[in-house]
Amino acid sequence: MEYSQWKSMQDLERLNTASKDLHTFWAHLDIRRHQMETFWESHTVNKKAMYLIKAMSGIQRHLQDLIGQVDSQLGSLNSGSLPSSSPAPKVLTHPTYVPPKQDLWSNRRQGYIVLRDLERYLVKLARDFILLKARHRGGPAAPTGNHAT
């Protein structure tokens, strides 16, 4: 997405997209975590494996909290305007797609890719939150005429 397109997005659109994207990351993490749990159930479990599984669960909990915060902001913006055309789901459910079984290396690599992409996305999301804060508090970065009120 180009800067001008990103900057001209409406607040509802920005938050709706963030909510959907975070749900997607949560689902991908859930798939990877379940794959690792399944793999380690059939093998000797070591401390590193358990630590990784617990860490992924922790990341999912933090994502769930962040999704709740984004959805709360979305709800407060929606109360002053028309409802969103595609509301984000409120309850996180396990994905129905189950990828084929992979060897440990492939599973770890896929997990790494999801975590790497999540890190990059969270940096962009932080930028979005800074812009939203500036728009609604009248900060120096507040562009004129772009907020959805």
C-alpha cells in the first residue's frame, strides 16, 4: 500500500482491517501451536519444545487482548456512525483448516515466518495507532478532513 493511500484511509476502515488481520495472525499461530503440540505428544518432550509452545500460547493471549482493544475502539467509532460492513468476529475460534503434517523443521520454519510477519505487522499497526491518536486528539500529525465521525 502506498503512503498516500494509507494516509487517506478512514478510521473505521483502518481499525476494521487491523481487527481482521490480527484474527488471521491469531489463527495462524493457533495452527502452528497445535501442530507442535501434536508432534511433541508423539515424541520425547524437551524443555525447549514446551517453552516454545507456552510462548506461542502467551503471544496468542496478548493478541487476543489486542484484538479486544481494537474491537473496543472500533465499537466506539461505530457508535457515532454507520455500522461497519463486515464486523470482526468477537470470539476467537480454532481454525477449520488443518495443514498437512510436516516434519519438525518445516513446522518450525512456518512458525518462524508467522512470528516474523506478525512482528512486521505490529510495527505497522503501532504506526496506525499513532496516526489515529493524532487525528482524535488534534496532534501535529492530524491531517484535516480525514476522520470518520
